[in-house]
Amino acid sequence: MGKGEGYLRKRGKVWYFEFMYKGRRYYERIGAVNKTVAKEIANEIRSQIIRGEYIPQRERSVTFREAAQRYMEWYRAKTGARESTVKTHEYRVNILVEYFGKYQLHSITYFTVEHYKKKRLEDGVSKETVNKELTILKSIYNRAKELGLFSGEIPKIEKFKNTYREEVRYLTKEEAQRLIDACPDWFKPVVIFALNTGLRAGEIFSLKWENVDFENRQIYIEPTYTKTKKVYKIPLNDTAYNLLLELYKNRKPHGYVFTNSRGEPYSVDHKGYRKVFKTACKKAGLKNLRFHDLRHTFASWVAMKSKDIYAVQKLLHHSDLSMTRRYAHLTDDYLREVVNGVNFGKISAK
């Protein structure tokens, strides 16, 4: 082959092609073919490299699952985060693997990512959560490049914008009752408890009887299951308190408060509740409702009842008031009452 066209070499019965382009060395195995065929294959490889279309052989078999595994090995080694944070990160990686795992890295495109985003929203996941998963998706690709597992272009990954400005989805009392009525008996306590405490799904399903303080009518949420990694002390209203009293009568040896249809605790990722919740929403005629919206519903009811945005912040355990401001508009009627209470001065007609 001519100078600048690469080098074609034979080792035993197998031909190999070596080519330098833009400072990168490509060394590919062609196979046990005759020299004429080897030249044709080498020419095609060179043309694809120049056009930016060639995928090195070692990358063709690298799946997203393999890349994600290598990424998690690196993440565990380098991160100084708490074990609970690592588990949360690993859970999100596993969500990505469930969808992208079978794909080879080079075959995932912008449209594949967009379909993933659409599916996650259909599963009732918030846009904020999807954005966190997309951040990890890009990190997996970046790490794959650093490890030499991937040399192509990372697919375009567009996050949802201004998710904090989204309108809060909350239920009316009538809608909430329809939802409860649509749930199977074993799941109704979960929905009622969520509506009366504002707890996240993970906090509810990980709750144990040892964290219930009947004497002081409150529960404690362990740092492992909280976003701020602090112990939460949650006051119980009459409905939540009486609900726990009833459940306590038939408590199970495993110690978990809420159980599935078989009386067993939910798995670590709590996936079991999503299907039954989605079915109940459909039966109740409630569209685009996520389990997390029960938390929004609780917060909205508190805001409308108390007229106190700081009470909402305290009950939801938001470290930053900016997270709570989404409920501020629900206190507008109260502000009008306050303003009307400061009337002063009179303009006489001429």
C-alpha cells in the first residue's frame, strides 16, 4: 500500500491493517483471507476512518451494561459519599441499565435517549429525577472514553429545562377519595398515609415499627432514607395516628409498617407499588398522576389551610425555601385578607 495509506501485514494466515489518522493509531484484524480481499477491506476501513464512520473492533461488542459496570467500579473507588448515597447512585445506574443495557455504546442515539425520557415520564417519574439519570448517562459515556471503551461521539443528551417552574400537581379532596376508593384494600393505607404526612415513597416503604412513637404521636425517618441525611421527626395528625394504630394490631415479624399484598416488605427499590398505583389512578380517572404528587397534595393542603409557607417548608423538610416557593401562590387569598385588614384613609367625593 502507498505511503499514508496504512500498512497491511500478515501474521501466519491472518492479515492485519495499521493506519494513523489525526494522531490516532488504528490497528485492526482483517482475518484469514487472500491478499486482494485484505486490500479491499483495508481500503474500506481507511475510508470509514477518514469519514468518521469507523467503529474499532474492540468497541463493537462493548454494551452499555458493561460500561455501566466499569463506571460503578470507578465510582465506588473514587467517591467519598456515604453508603446510602452510593446505593442511590447505583439504583439510578441500574434504571439506565434496564433500558440501555442490551445496546452497544455506539448504537445509542439521540432518539434512543428521547424515547427513554418519554418512557420514564409515562412511568410517573418526575422530570427532575430523569435529569439526574441523564447526568449519570453522560458520566458513563465520559468514563467509557477515558477507559478506551468508546471513541465515538456521545449521543446528544438534552435535559428538561426549568423543571422547578413546573406547576404543582395536587388533588382535590374529592379526587383523593376517588383514588383511595380505587385502591385494593392492602394498598389504601399507603395512599392515606402519604396524603396525611407528605412522605416520599422510599420513606414510607422503609418505615419500621421501631421508628413509630405512639406516645408522642410522631415517627422518625432514618438518615439512610432522607435526602439531607438527617433524622426527620414527623408529627402525626389524627388520621395518620389512628391508621398506624390499626396496622399495629396486625404487625408482621419483619418489623415493616407497610407491606405488599402478601404481607411482605417492599424490595429495596420499592418497584412493586408503581403498577398498583398506576392501575388505581386509571380506575379513578386521574391522568398523569405520580405517587410523588401525593406529597405535593399534602403540601398544597397545608399551604391552603395554614397560609404559612414556612410551615410547609418545615413539614417537607426542605433545606432551602426556594424548593417550597412552588406552593406560595396557594396562600394568595390569605394575603388579600391581610391587605384588606390594613385599610386606612377615606377619599370624599367632590
